[in-house]
Amino acid sequence: MNIPDSEIRARILEKAREHFLQFGFSTVTMSDIASDLGMSKKTVYAHFPSKEELASDMVRGLQSELSSQIDALVDNQSMDFIEKLKRILDLTAAHHSQLTPHFRMDLQKHAPGVCKCTDDFQQQQIHTVVSKVIQQGVREAMFRSDIEEPIVTAMFIAAFQALLRPESLGRLQRPISQIIEAVSSVMFHGILT
């Protein structure tokens, strides 16, 4: 029985995800992945010419999943604004928790192109989502109508990007979900008593 190429690729990607997220990028070999799948290394290389390409496709798959989930929430007109915001933040935290600081630092060092791909995605995705959510908050009178959405969006993104860098996560010693919640609290409620 011939297994379709798409199914073989999906199996390789799933096993790569398990290995990369558990052990990091640099310590995992294509032989490890092939061996766990019971296939030859030649078969893995036939579908992914390099470990970097495999990691890149794996990360893009994670990003695509996150985008689909967030887009569905952002476009959901029946969901209460606060619940929507909370669920988007929870999804974002779960995504960032998968890409551990160790994994991201490993990618930065050994596969900077893959890391740049994740940074570009975050920039694009976060900007779109935050902008839409803030606009909805203004429409629903959850936020002041006189705020300048582009500035608030830029502030929110800058805070997230600075705090979600591997070196910041290491210094803060808190789960990503707590960091995201703290940023959101300050952004939406301020720091004044």
C-alpha cells in the first residue's frame, strides 16, 4: 500500500514538532526523526531537504493553527468583547508556551532564518489582531473614543515583543500567561490607583 506524500510529510512534521519542542533544534537529528517514524533518513530528506526547512515548516504549521483560531475569535461578532480578548490572550499564551525560551534561543543560534520567520509572523499577526480588538473596544465603548488606535496598537505590540524575548522570559521567571495578563492589565486598566 502506497502512503500519499502529504500523509508522510504530515507524519514527519508531527514527529519533528514533538522532538524540536521537547529537545530543542540543535540536539535533534534527521536520523532521530526517521528512526522514531520507522522510515529511512532518505525518505525524510526526500520531503525536507534540510533540518532548517523541516523546522521552518513545523513553525509555519503552528503559526497557521494559531492564526485560524485567532481569526475565528476576532471575527466572532456574538462573543462579548472581554471574553474575546481573554480567549485571544489565552491562545497567544498557549502558542508562546509551546515555543519555549530554550527552543527560541536554540533557533536564534542555529537557524536564524527560522527564528526570523517566527518574529515576522508575530509582528504581522499581533498587529492585525490587536488593531481589530482595539477598534472593536472603541466601537463597543469599552475604550475611550478619542484614543489613537495606531499608537495604542504599537504600544501593546512593543510591550509584548520586549517581554516575550527569550532573555526577558528568563529574567522575569514567570509563565508566559502571567506576563501576557500583566501587560494586558496595565494596558487596559493603567497603573494609577
